[in-house]
Amino acid sequence: MNDFMTGVEHLPKLTNISEYYYWRIVLQNYLQGRGLWKYVNGKALEEIQHTCEDTEQYEALHSVWAMFDSQAKTVILLCTHRQIADSTLINCKTSKDMFQALDRRF
């Protein structure tokens, strides 16, 4: 089982624009180390969409994708100041949406 929360307490919290690029690099490395970056950059979902042969297989794999994407979203939210999360991430449905929203803002 992927213990995605191990070490989260040591990650920096994004509180302002001047910290964004450092925060992004640290968070990307953390997510890569936990095997979650492919959910953030969209590659995991693309792989599912291109390899599934039927609806049942797609639904099963999409369910697994949703679980791991939720883990990535949790890490992003825990490492983002509440005001930034409330104003920037509130309407994001996926971890990819979250990173794109932060990239646009900062």
C-alpha cells in the first residue's frame, strides 16, 4: 500500500507568490517519489483512456485512478495555505486542475 502521507508534515506550505516555484519543485518531487505525479500531469488518465477495451475495464481502472488522484489532491491541499486553496483550488476537480490553476495564478 502506498503510504502517501509519510513526510507530508515536512513539506513547505505555499503561502505567497514568492515561494511558488520552490514549493512546486518540492511538491513535484514528493509526488514523484510517492508514484502520484502521473496523476497530476495527466499521464495516468491518458493511459487508461487509450488502453481500455470496454466500459467495464474503463470503470474499474478509472476507480483506481480516482483514488490515487484524490491522494494527490490531498497532498496539494495540505501543502497550500487555506486562503490560497479557497480562492484558487475550490472548483478544481482533479489534481491536474489544481496544479494548472496554481500555475495560472502564480
